[in-house]
Amino acid sequence: MTIPNLGPLEFVSGEWIVGDSTAPKSKYFKLDRNGLSYWVQGVRAETIPWSRFMNLGLSIQASRLSNSGTLARITDLALSLTGSSRHGGGEAYFTATLRSPYEDWNAHYTRAATKYGRREIRLAQAFFAQVVKCGRADKLGDPQWVAAAVEKIAGITAESRNIDGAVGEIVSS
């Protein structure tokens, strides 16, 4: 059985990952049983327990660099001077309000080279937001539950005008 991805949320080697875990100098997230783990260059930097999330947002800016070869080459050259690289282009990050203590939090991740459609991105955004809103953030640490939810969410039709409502129904059941 093939497990579908939901935009940047991908099932890789038995784990749910957001970001490019294979790129050199990459930053990415793993959905672990204990919380959302942030990895930098293959080393776990922090894990935020699921119980701390009051909300969770996923942001991905569509890349316009791929439309201009010259702009992409100039960007790659500038980034190489700082020791960074562009993988897929565009901004990609999580934002959240955390409790105990209360704080605003955000962290960037290395976007995979895969191009995501707007629908996939919107479904992934709704998934993370609705799981936390429904009080089920801890379920993000259960790979089988995430797989079942992603499979159902991936089937939401383009005609659905209320994506948040449709995703909320799936993750609350």
C-alpha cells in the first residue's frame, strides 16, 4: 500500500517528515511520539511536546525562482557565499503559540525540491491547524493515525469550499 503525501508532509522510511531530510545543511521536522522534533543537519535541535501546542500553522511560499533561470542562478550564488543553499525555493516554516510557558514560536525548514500544488499546501495547512484545534495534537505522534487521516484528507475534492470544516470532521472522528 502506498501512503499518500500531503504537500510537504511526507512519509519517509517509516516516519512523517516535513522538509527535506536528505539535503546537506537541511532543517526539517519529524512528527515523533513525544512531540514535533526539529532537526538541523541531521541532529535533533529540539522537541516541542504535543501538549504545548495551542495552535500550529504551516506556511509555504510558492517559489517564483523556478520561473527565472537567471534569478535562480544569482540566488544560488549569493546563498553559496553564506554557506547556504536553496532547495525548492520559497519560504517554509511552522508557527505556533505554545503554552507552559506561553510563547510565540516559529522555525524554518528546508523546502524539498518537490513542487506542491496549492490544493496540497492548503490541505496540509488545514491538517495541522485542525488537529491542534480539535485538541488531538498528540495524535500527530502516531504514524498510523496520521497515515489514515492523510489518506482521507487527500480525497477531499477540489469542489469543497470549506476545507477547514472537512478536515476538522476527519481529524475529530
